[in-house]
Amino acid sequence: MSSLEQNQRASFDTLLRPHLDRLYRLSFRLAGSKPEAEDLFQDVLVKAFARLDNLLDVREPGPWLCRVMYNHFIDNRRRIRRARLVCVEESQLRGQSLDSLPGDLDPVRDAERLDDIMRLGHALATLSDEHRLVILLHDIEDYKLAEIHQITGDPVGTIKSRLHRARARLRKALGTDGTNSRP
Amino acid sequence: MTCTQLKEKLDDYVDGLMDRAESATLGAHIENCNDCHQVLARAQGLRASLKAYGKSSMPRPDATFFDRALARAAQTGIRRQRNRWIMTGAGGIIAAGLVLWMLGGMFLKTPEIVAPAMPSIVMTLEEPRTLNLVFSSATTLANATMTVVLPQGVEVVGFAGQREITWITSLAEGKNILPLTLIATSPEGGELMATLRHEGDDRTFRVQVSIIS
């Protein structure tokens, strides 16, 4: 490898590493399954390397990378089979078997928590792609409205309205107007 | 504030997007309205459930996944770069059909060569084009320096913004081919110069680049 190539590789590594965690989470939220998320993630890293010159000039690489990932996902949506979270089996919740849930040391409560997670997963799966994505990004992954705008290109007002409707639909899908509370 | 108004503004309140005055008004309503108090509690409960769901439903990548993904992306990118432009091992010049013969170690002393009219190529804006420079040498020449100076508006693919690129090369006996993948980013065009230097001597070759849109 030439010194130029070594420099490129080092710059690439230094530039991207701080953003990989968040990028990985976004890939999973978009793709819905671990194998497809990792394919999406890898594709975006390849794209990022090809545009390393541009990336070195970008002030905030994080949103830039998220935008590239989102656009790549949209462009390849038919090819990337989305694993809708229709049924969440206990084995799919990595590390979340009853034995490994952070314990209240109360098996009944632990079972209720697992059940809550599964119910919420089912409810999210009933939403449209747009509504589910905005809930995943804003309410689950803590992206601000302005950040979601940077990723999707949609106006902030549109995103806000969509979020409002998505929450209403989620509450309806949960059947309790938004609560998982138990008697 | 009415209950209907509150429900419309509840998202902003829970998300912390409401100004202080309006937030105080909403808060005062909630203190005096049991129904709205329940609505707020449910909204906050849902947020908490979603956060918990987020933590629990995210798979962990394998410990080395990020390292492998970065390495794989760099390898793929570098391989594609190399396929576009071979920089090592051979450098040679032919511009649009011109072949320059280099004789012996004193490769610049070739008085027999009569420079023809400057060769030219035509490029289309934003369309990459590969220019093959072919250089024939009667002998191997180690540690020669090749410098390519590009006209305005022309770049080598993979070297955005660089007007001059220099590298060390060795010339094999016989034909040495250097493919340069160029792209025209603006319509100026002009002269592309490739200069080969070796042990104090140098020779410059020129190609006229015209750009059409």
C-alpha cells in the first residue's frame, strides 16, 4: 500500500469511528434485521470512502453520513428486504431473555417488562414506514427534529406533524390510548 | 386553555419545545383537570416505554465488526482507485497516438525526434475519460519522477481539486502504459502537461484538452 493509500485509510478511520455507533443504530432501525442492517452499514462505509475528499471538508460528518445511509436505504428499499417486527420472539431480543433482563429480582415484573417490549414491537409494526421511522428516530433514538430534517430532507414542520400523527396511531394500536400500564 | 387545546399541544410540552409561559398555562390546567392529567401520564409513559424498547431491541454488533467494516470499505475503495489509475511501476506517455522513443540511459538526447503538432483530445463535461499515456524506453529507468499538470476544469478522478500530481515511477524496458482517468468539471480546458524527470534531465509532453458540454 502506498503512503497515499495509508494516509487515506488512516483519515477514513479517524473520521468515521466516532460516528459508527450511531450509524449502526440507524442502519438497524431502517433495515429491521441485523444481517440487512450490517449490509446497509457496509454499503454506506464503502460510499463514504469513495467520497473521502468531500467528507474531509464537511463540518459535521455525522448528519452527512446519516443522510447518505437514509438515501441509500430509500434507493435500495426493494432490494433490502425489510424485516417488519411483526412477531418478536424472545430469542430475537438479544440478551433479553428472562434470565438476563436487568433484574428487579421479581420474575413477575420481569415477565411483564418483556411482554411490554413485545407489545410495543407489535404496535410499531402496524404503523406505516413513514410513521414508524419518525418514531424510531425521534422517540427511540433521540434525534432532534432538525437532525431528522438533515437526514430525510423533509421540512421540520412536516416531520413534526408526522410525529404527532404517528404517536396518535401508536397509542391507538396499543389499544390503551398510549399506556402500557397495568392494574 | 381547554382540554382540546391541551391535547393538541401536549407533544410540544412533553418534548420540551414549549415556551415558559405556555408551559406554565398547560401545567396549571393539568393540575386542575384529572382527565388531562391522565392523558399527560399516558404520553409520558409511552415515551418511557419507547426508550426502554429502544435499549432492549438493538442488537450488538460483534466485537470486531466495526474494525472489519472499516477495513473492508477502505480495501474496496483503494482497489477501485487503483483500477482507475495505475500509479506504480510504469509511467509512459503517448498522447492521442504520439509515441516517444526514449533511447538508452540518456533518454532526453533524442535529436531525431521531431515534435509533431500538439496532440489533442475532446472531453465531454462531467463524463470520465481515460487517457492512455504510453511510454517506450529502450532501457529500464529507476526512480523517475512523473508530474502531471492539468488544465483548468480538468481533474484526475480520485484527486478532486488537485491541478498538479507528482509521483515516483520506474520505467521498464519497452512499453509502459499509464492510464489517466480524467473528468472535466468545467468547460475551460487547455493544456495538459506530463513531465518526466530523471537524473537531472526532463522532458515535457503536452496534450490539448478541449471540453464540450
